Amino acid sequence: IYNNKTQHPSILVKDSKGNILEQGTDDKVSWAKGMKKAGIYNVKIIFTGRYNGTTEQTYKICPKGTNISNVKISKKWVVLEWKKQGKQTSGYQIQYSLNKKFTKKTVKKIIVKNNKTVSMSVKSGKTDKKYYIRIRTYKNVKTGGKTVKVFSGWSKIKTVKTK
């Protein structure tokens, strides 16, 4: 998770027999540059000593998450408010569902493309129903010539019953 510090994930390399290789003796790690901002980074592992070859692995630094701070209800609208997360984010993704497990068939998704936005009105299609709502942040990053979204974890689920 983004914390404005250089991130080095721990690396554990095993051989085909399940033996753990000793870093510095059996392998050497080459880290990507930066590794401070939200994004996708490569780590190159170069095998030495009794082993030979290389492998590259990727890891993500996810943006910091946010939480829903307030939910207001009217007959036709649900108004969501959340805590702004302006650093290392591009926007927010909101999901709401009539099912607390957020199964694919019941989930509605909304992308908020501006990280300065802190509220949104959602039309509540059904009255007297219980909705489950959650939010997460995302950061658009370039990798392999494409732009992809790197997401934070989901917020706690808010439950709201429409009128």
C-alpha cells in the first residue's frame, strides 16, 4: 500500500525440490527504479552459484483506500459521501448490490474518474430494499504500453435500506 516510502517486498525463492535459496549466495535481486508511487513494478532475480538463469516477477503498490463516511436516503436517491484520498489516486470505484456477497449478477459498478470528488448520487431503483455499498480507490498506471488500473482494497460495507 502506498505510504510515500520505497517498497521492497520480501522475496522467497525455492528450487525444484522445495529448498529455500539463500539470497546473495544463490541469487541476486535487481529492483526496479522508483518503487515509491502506486504502480506495477518488476523484480529481476539472477541465479548464481549452483544455480543459473533469471526470472522476472511483478508486484503492485496499491493506492491507499478510503471509506464511506455518510449515506443519505430519499425516495429515489442514495447519496454517498466518502473521505477524499487525493495522493496517488486517479479516482474511485463504487459497487452496490442487493446481495451482501456482491455476486456478479447483482453488482452495479460506478467509476468516479476524479479523485477530488467526494460524493455521488445513485438512483435507487427499488423501494424498501436493503442495499450493500462499498468503495475503493484506483490509480491509472502505464505498464507494457497499456494503461491499467491498480486498485486499493475495498472499504467496509455500508448497509442502507431505501424508503
